Amino acid sequence: MEKRINLPLSRGDIISLRAGDSVLLSGSIITGRDAAHKRLYKLISEGVPLPVNIKNETIYYVGPAPAKTGYAVGPAGPTSSYRMDKYTPSLLKLGLLGMIGKGERSDEVIEAIIENGAVYFAAIGGAAALISKCIVSEEILCYEDLGTEAIRRYEIKDFPCIVAIDCNGNDIYKTERQKYNCE
């Protein structure tokens, strides 16, 4: 049975989630990929305010395709999260609470998730068209020059994902391999 979570995430939501839980997210999220993360990281390093407030946000690692008539966005599947690992601990320190992507995260990111009481959700790779149906609206917030990698705000409804790494550091990418002797 899926857990239904209304965003923004609360501390209570985060504490209640366990690695492996199926979740349907509804509410507001932001998006960002490699190029946007690189820009944000540079600003953080320089002590410059960010163009978007990430405190209490959930970020989806996605670069959507153009929208078809009747849809807010085109296919919007998750990007491989490891590409944001260099930048993630800094964003978590600034109050980012949730991340949605696909694939494993580095030990440094897992430690930052634990230290900052955050959560990492895995979206279903290969289901970009299905996921786009859960995105109700989109607004570009900044870095429009990056095209699909601009930072956007999405309103989502019943966005399907799995808790991949919970706030205690439990990681399905490790536990499931062990369970099935896939080491």
C-alpha cells in the first residue's frame, strides 16, 4: 500500500518514511539537473544568495521533453542522481529536504541525508510518459537559458516513487542486493 504525502515534506513525514516504502507525492516540487546544480554550487561557494529558496523543498532531477497539447510537460523521467552528488551536501545544509531521481547515491550524500534529516526518493526510470501525467503545472523559476535544465516549479498529483534512502541512511540499493545475494 502506498503512503500519500502532501508536499512540502514535514519532519514528521520524513521520520515516518522507511527505505522501500511506496509513496504517492502531491504538491509542489522544484526541478534541477547538472547544469543548474553547478550554478547553484558556485553561488553557495561564493556566499551569494541563490535565485531560488531551497529550504524545505523537494527537488526532482529531470529535464522534461516539450509538452504535447493538453499536458503541462512532455515525458519527464528521472535523471541519474549520482551526477548531482558533488553538489547535494551543500544544498542539504541549506535546508533541502527531499530529492527524487534514479540510482545510487555516494556515501557522502548518504551521510548528508542522515546529518540533515532528509530523504531520497527513486522515481521509475523508463516511465517518463507515465510520470508526466502526474505533473499538473510547470513554471520556470530561473536559468531559463539552460532549456530543459532550467529550474522549474512543478505542481504534482500522485507522483509515484519509492523511498530509496531514508533519514536513517537505510538504502534499498544496498539492502535489496544483500537480500537477493546480488553483491
